[in-house]
Amino acid sequence: MTSRREIRARKAFWNRIAYHGVGIGTAFFFLAPFLVGFLASFRSNSENGQPPLPPWPTAGISIDAYRALDGFGSGVWQHTVNSLIVSLGTVVLTVVVSVLAGYGFSRYRFPLKNVLFVLIIATLMIPFQSILTPLFIILAKLGLNNSLFGLMLIYVTLQLPFSVFMMRNAFDAVPKEIEEAARIDGARDLKLLVRVLMPLVMPGVATVSIFAFLNAWNEFLAALVLLSSNENYTLPVLMTAVRAGRLGAINWGAVQAGVTVMVVPCLFVFLLLQRYYMRGLMAGAVK
Amino acid sequence: MTSLARPTSLTLSDVRKSYGSLAVIHGVDLTIGEGEFVVFVGPSGCGKSTLLRMIAGLEEVTDGEVAIKGRDVTDLDPSDRGIAMVFQSYALYPHMTVRDNLAFGLKMSRTAATEIDRRVAQAASILKIEHLLDRRPGQLSGGQRQRVAIGRAIVRKPDVFLFDEPLSNLDAELRVSMRIEIARLHRDLGNTMIYVTHDQTEAMTLADRIVILRDGRIEQVGTPRQVYEDPANTFVAGFIGSPRMNLLDGVWSKGRIRIGEVLLPAPMLQNDRSEGAPLKFGIRPEHIEIAVSGEDGLPAIVEFTEYLGGTCYVYCRLAEGQSVTIESRGDKQPAGGDRITLVFPAARSFVFDDNGMRMR
């Protein structure tokens, strides 16, 4: 006769198998595209045009695809730097503006506060493609067309409604007493914001940063319209140029290599910020 | 008053606060002596916290003047007033260790590092939190957090300590021990302390003087004994003391008080009232006794009783419908439905006019 203890142990064992099995299966579906792309980028030139299965290189690992990618435009390194400048610039500007705006909306009382806030949020409903032409004209008038800084400003503008909303919520979640205690302790204005409040709204800042980075990094249309000279292209524009290839033939290897290159910074940014993104720093502040 | 014997620590002169057209503090005048422990008490929404926050500089003063040690601080920044505040929610900085929490204010005022270490160590030893210095607030229990919050106030060496319901978030047992600790702290440090609470036990036990507030006005200021034994009006009489003082409707009748059909002896009053003037007759539950046999008194019917171990609350109803609470310590407790007679010494009773003001 099996004891209840054994029955329980066996039940727990099968439960664990089912739990992890489902988890691994789900993870596979999410990871497979990355894996396929990554492996395919190491196929040789001759193998490139072959059917995609099996996805891994069968005739030895080669970096032909990366060489081909680097042959386009001003070299992949130059375009990666362009993309990084625009994306990181967007992150910094977005965070600075949205932290200040979020703090203002959360803590100060001023006339038409809620109307203004709703107006800012309402701009989320405007498809940005529809304002691309006016934006282009404005940038041209400012002498900022075909400049990475101009593109950065556009991205910041597009990113702000969501970010301000996010930061206002983050500041709303910080108890007023903490701020008051800091004021009694003698922290004022910027010092108060940087030394006391910033660490408390870090989850919000991380979220805003991740979104700003990913959106700026992956954005295509505005970059295509606003950047006219080859050496200013960001990676998404370069990738389209790569895909269009020569005489209609698509160099799939270079495309896979480009995808691999583009994924790396996104992963890096996410891993860097995810501990703030996940962590509830507020625990223990009050009560 | 005790404050007259010592130098002045804090003065409020005609302090007012209004939000737009809504006035919440209507001209408060108060002088607090050096080293005094003053408790602001009142029902919720009476403005006690607002008044404390005005002293702290967290709320703007609409009109009037706040002076600390003779210095007008009405328009100064909170950090320049020589105050420290302990909040109900502790308001510790969650991203800093206990040590950094304590040191933060000193760092902000650019105190030398050695001096910071010395003061933090001193505060930690007073509050017995030395072993917690490297932890974060999230790893502490409620009582420990409140100690840290108090420590943060101590290191600032303030002229005036402000406590905003500091014990309300603690459980009953911890509240009692922290209350004793705060009393000990006051004895050891000797600073002026202002303490806001709605808990009258805290008010009575801690205070040198109690300030009772209602709707943004001071109703009475006095030692715990004064406000308990000599209330200025029906509000103070009903607010201080638990269970509440019995306030019975009656009329003045030839130097005596008539409640329903019964004539009661009145306490000594200096001014006579007109015949038939309505008044309130107050008597505390613990001063009422149940007549043993044939004494004159108020006849009543027992509705129900609450047994609390040492004492017993007896809830009764008078013949004409007014309810009376008795705190009975006798061995023999009445049961529901019993007819009893209530007797009490006239000197223990209070008489209030129909505006609620005490008649003396």
C-alpha cells in the first residue's frame, strides 16, 4: 500500500513536470525567431538563397553576411552609431522633460491643470503619420532636416504624452510625507527631486527609458522621410536599403545579420533596466 | 499656567488658515513654554494637523504670526525653523539605509562628517537601534520604523519636536510601549514637543498641557487634570473622558436642577439663573453610584450592561427617556430591566448653559 506521502510526492512531481513543460514550450515560441535569425546570419553567401530549413548553417560558419551588411552605405558601424545617438538622445531628453512635467502635474496646483493634462494625453490619438508633413516643414524651417538632432526632437515629441502620463502616475504613488520629511530635512527643489524622489520613481523612469529607446531604435518612417543623406541613415533605414538589395535580388543573409545587430542593444537596455522595471521600490516607505 | 514659569518656546499669534474662501483655522493664539509637552487633540477635521503643519512650515500661514524662540518664522522654509517632525506614516526614505535616513538632514545642512557620525550614533543609542543602522526601512517592523523616524528628528537637535499622530499606525500593545518611550524621551531630552493625536489616552498621559480644538478654534487649554475636572464647555466635557460624560437636559428651578420630575441639588454657582432656564447637567459615569436603599436620586431602568473585568458599564434610561451611562465598580451588578436609583455628589457635577458654556 502506498503511503499518502508517496502519493503526494508523485502528484507534486507530475505537477512540476506540467508547469515547467508549459513554460519551456511557451518560451520556445518566443525565442525561436531570434534563434533562427541568429543562426541564419552565419550562413555563407552561397547558402543564403537556399530554403530556410534547417535554419543553421550546414556548410560551415561564415561571416559573409556581416561583411555584406558592412558593405552597404557608410558601413554598419556608422549607422549603428547614428541609431545609438538618436535613441540615447531621445531617452535622455524624454526622461528629463517627462520627470519634470510629471512632477509638476503630480504636485503643483495650477489653473487648467487637468485640461492641460488631458490635452497632452489626447495627442496620443493623433496618428503621427498624419503630422509628418507639417513636422517636416517645421524642421526644414528650423534648418534641422537631415539632422540626427532634428530626428531626436521628433521622437521626443512623439514619446512625451505617454512618458508624462507614466511619470505623473509614478510621482502620484510617492507619499507626500516623504517629500515633506525631505523638506524639513532641508532638501529643496532640484536636490529634493534628485536625491529623494528620483530613486523612488526609478521604476517609472526605467519604463519610460525602455519605451523611448525601443521606439526610437526601431522607428522607420520618420527617419526615412527626414534623413536624406546616406551617412545619416539609422539602422531601420539601412535595413530597408539592404533588403531592397541590387536588381531586386534580396540578400537574406545580410538581412539576418542586420536583425541580429539590431536586437543586441535592445536586449542590453532591457537587461540593464529590468531590475528597476520589475522592482517595487516603494515597499517599506510607509506602513 | 506652567508656561508662565519658563521662557517661551513657541508663540502663535492670531494664526489663520483658509483655502480660498474656506477658513479652516480661525485665529489661534497660543504660547508654549520651553520644554513643555503640548498635545493638540480634537475630533477629525478639527484642524489639529493643519495647525501642526503650519508650525512646521508645510502649510502656508494665511494670516498671523508663528514665532519660535522669539524669532518670527512665519515665512521661513521648514528646514530653517529649528523644528523636526515625526509623521504618522513614518515617511522614511525607502532607498536609504537607516544610517543614511538619520544622516540625510545633516548632510543637507553640510554638517561635518565626524559630527554626523557622532550625532547618528548618539541618536541610535538613545533609541536602541544601533543594530539596525545598515538595514533599509523595508526590512524593519512598524515599531522599529517609528523609532528611526524619531531618530531622524533627534539628530537635527531641533528647538521644537512635532509629532503628527505618530502612534496611529502601530498595534495596541506597541502603542502603549512607544507612548512610554516618547514620555521618557521628553524627560531625557527636555525639548519642547507638540504632539497631535485623536487618542485621548495618549493626550492625557503624555501632555503637560492639552489644547482641545474644534472646527479650527481652541476650545480649552489646560493640564490634563484641568480639562478633565474643570471643562470649559460641553464639548470639552464630552470629548475628554471615556466613557463620555453624561449630559442631561434640565431646567433651572429655585437653585436646584429639575430633570424630568426630579429635583437635584446643583453644585455651588456664583450667578443665579432665571427660573425655568434650560441647561445641561453633566456628570461623569464614574461619579454616579447606584443607591443601595431608599436614598433620594434619579430613578432609572437598566437597559444593558458591559462587563470589563475591573469595572462594569451600566447603560440606563431615565423615566423621561434620556440615557445615562454608569461606571460601576461594585461587586453586585444590576441586570437588564432592573429599576435602580442613581445618586452622586453635587460637587462632582457640572452645569452648562444652553450655549454649552460652563456655569460656575
